[in-house]
Amino acid sequence: MPLIGYARVSTEDQTPLPQSEAMQAAGCVEIFEEHASGGNRARPVLARVLERVQSGDTLVVVRIDRLARSLSHLLEVIERLEAKGAFFRSLQDPIDTSSPQGKFTLQVLGAAAEFERALIRERTKAGLASARAKGRVGGNPGLRAKDPAALRKVRLARQDGYMERLNETAQDWVPHVRRLRPDMAWEDLLRIINGPLPADRHWTQSRLLRAVKAYVRDGFLPAEVLGRAGRRETDDRLPAIVAAIKGSDPDITLQAICDRLEAMRERTPRGRTGWQPSSVKMLLERAEKLGLL
């Protein structure tokens, strides 16, 4: 069972060496290091690690806080790993999803998170009911009076909330958008993004465009990604898609690319639904000749 390590420190003047040494001693065959804030979910190295992990692999960290600063983010990452048939282990915490004890600990954490959300909902409902019983009208008085300053605050708060939700999913789509746009059409890009994701996390084109425009507006993505995609010859489309899949994970196998193409419901050059490694190899060779790799 291959062990893949992830080490993170917050600032450039810190060193991830102690974490890397601990994971190397634990048997990690690969170790990825990143300088980034734990509160930032859109970490490029973490996104690359999650793309790299395959079925049977185990993602290893020294401590949970090196991976996630919130329970919701931790559970989100572990769900992504489980969807790929991979596991998670923290060397200094009692979590190892490949063991029954680790799975139980994870279930307890998930139950605690849901319980906390339920308590917040109940407190909110009780507060509103108490206010109504005392004759107070709920909501913001400034909004009821259509005060411009109050409306602006609400608009900014909603925008901040939207960006926070986007940051939680950025590792799913930002690396692909940065790498493939505007060379690839939105329709093909969307299928590549959705390929490894579970059905309940699939993106629609309108939702993806809105997210990309928000990131461009705030400077997280260059404006060029919104440019019009150039026309691509029909014969070049499949090599471009296969090159994009290979580019997101250079170590991906030919069979794994076949599985990804079938999940995307992409047909072979002969119009068939089942893919063979030989067909993928041929398309990769063509992609190389076209300069797409």
C-alpha cells in the first residue's frame, strides 16, 4: 500500500523538513511540501496530491492541522480520497481510515460536526421564536428601510460567503482552468473537471463560468482564461482531451486514462464506448506531435 506524504508550513521562513523526515521514517515513498496558510483550501500542491493519489494509496500527514484547519475541510478531503479508493492517516492523531478504529474515529468526528450544526439551527430557531413572542420583527431594520449602506453590507457579506464556498472546491477546478483555458472549449474542460468527481459534486457550465469570473475579478486567475477558445480541428479534439488528463497527473496509467474517458462518456475515434490502452497511447503520441504535451 503506497504511502504518499503531505507536509505544510505557513510561511517561507519555516521549514517542512521535520515533517518530511517523520513521514519518510513512516515509509512514505513520495512526499509533497507546501508553503501555504492552513486556512486556504485552494492550495496548488494539495490539489496536485489529491489528483496524484490512486486507489490503494494512503495520504499521510504528521498532524491533522497540517492538512486542514476545520473539521468540514478534513471530512471533505477524506471523502475525496474514499471516492478514489484511497485512505488517510495522521501520524500523531488516532485517524487511519484503512483500519476499523480509524474509521470509527472519523465517524465520531462526522457525527460531532453534524450535532454542532443541528445545535446552531435549533438556537437560531429558538431565538427567532422568542423575538416574535415579544413582538419584535426579525431581520435587519436597515434592510426593511432599504438603507443603501445596509444593502451594501449584505451584498458584500453574500459575496464573501460565495467566495468562501468557492475556496472549498477550488482544488477541483482551478488547476484545470489555469492550465487548459482558453485553449480548450468550456464543454470539454467541464467534462475533464467532472470526470474524477462524484456525481453530487459535478459542475454545470454556468456555475463554472460564474466561479471563474469571480476568481478573475479578485485576481486569483488571469483574465486570459475567459478568452474565446480557438477553433480546433475535429481530429485534434481527442488528443487535446487525453493530453489534458495526462497533464493533470503525469504518472497516470493508460488504463486509468481509459477509465476516465469512459466516465466522461467520451467515444473512441471509431465511435465506441469502451476504451483500450492502445487507443490512448496512439492519441498521446499524436498529442505529442501536435505540441499538446
